[in-house]
Amino acid sequence: MTESRNDLRVLIVDDDFHVATLHAGYVDAVPGFMALPPVHDARMVPKAVAEHRPDLLLLDVYLPQGSGLDLLQGLDVDAFVLSAAAEAPTVATAFRRGALAYLLKPFDPKVLTAKLRGYARYRRQLDAAEYLDQAGIDRGQRALLVADEPAAASSGAATEAAVLAAVTEVGEATVMQVAQAVGISRATAQRYLAQLAQAGSLRLDLRYGSRGRPEHRYSTGG
């Protein structure tokens, strides 16, 4: 996949070569993300992190020569845990050591896609200003969690939730801004925005530019 300068770089750590390749394909299919060469041995992860400087790790728990949970504790990198380990103490340890999400294998690719998009929104929110007020911090946290609902819903509901979240993050947005934030076409963004405006979830305002053509702007204001 061709790397864009603004792509979020994802390092997949999994001892199963087939699974790692599969997950890399899922990552590359999400606009704004790029999968780095996967790592299969826990001992090689610190070196790979230092060399490639990933934005996000997709980290398995059970690895040859080490535990993903131990790596999570020692590496200063954002991480999702992707594991078949469903024991409550394991999940609790993962979150206590800094995991931003925990996905049980096997999972629907749409679940990871929604989590990655939530992570992208989280990053944009935290990178938007040098200092954040409490509302900004809360929006960043919600950006990570908003993907939880679409995972169990239909694809259409997932897209609608992502569109609404994209507008909520900035307060007011154009159709093109929403399309780029969610990773959908302009036409699709327009359709969902119109539905949300009709339902009263968003407000539509027309702004006239220098050429006299109205621009649709959607906001969460009353």
C-alpha cells in the first residue's frame, strides 16, 4: 500500500503469520491507516517500535518468548489488544497497563475498522490544540468509545454513528469534512447528514460564499 505522509502507522504483533497478514489487510483497507511489517516474536517488538515509530500497536497476548501484556507495560505506544484470551483478569490487566481497546478473536473486520476510525478521531481531537479543556478531553475519550455501538449494529447504523460523531467532534462541519473524517464518499456523507438533520440530530445551515453558492454546514447546536 502507498504510504501517505499523514497515515497513522500500525504495527501488528502476532505469532500467527496468517492472522498477522489478515489483520494487516484490515488495517490497510481503512483510509488514513497503514500497516507496518508485522512482528511475530516478542523479543523483536522493542526494536521494531524504535525503528518504525508506530502510532498504534495491535498486540496479541500469547507470544513466543514473551507476553503481550508485559510489552504493553514497557512500551510508550498506543495499543489495542487483539487476543483470544477472554479471562477477566487478563482483560483487566490489559486496560490497567494502558490498552485503548480489547478485541476478542475471532472478530468481524468491521469491528476493527470501527475501532480504528474511533482512534483516528481520538488522535485528531488530542492533536487539535496544545492544551485541552475538560470538554476536549471528554470528546477524545468518547471518540474511542463511539465505535462500541456500531460493532453490534448494522453497517448503515455504524456509518450513521460515525458521521454524527465526526460532526460532534468539531461542532460544525461541511459535507466534505465529514466524508474525509469518516472515510466515505461525499455522496454517502451527504445522505447520512441529511437523514440526521431530518431526524433532528443535527442542524443544517446554509452559508453563502464569495461566488454566491450556498454551502451546507451541519452542527450539533439547537
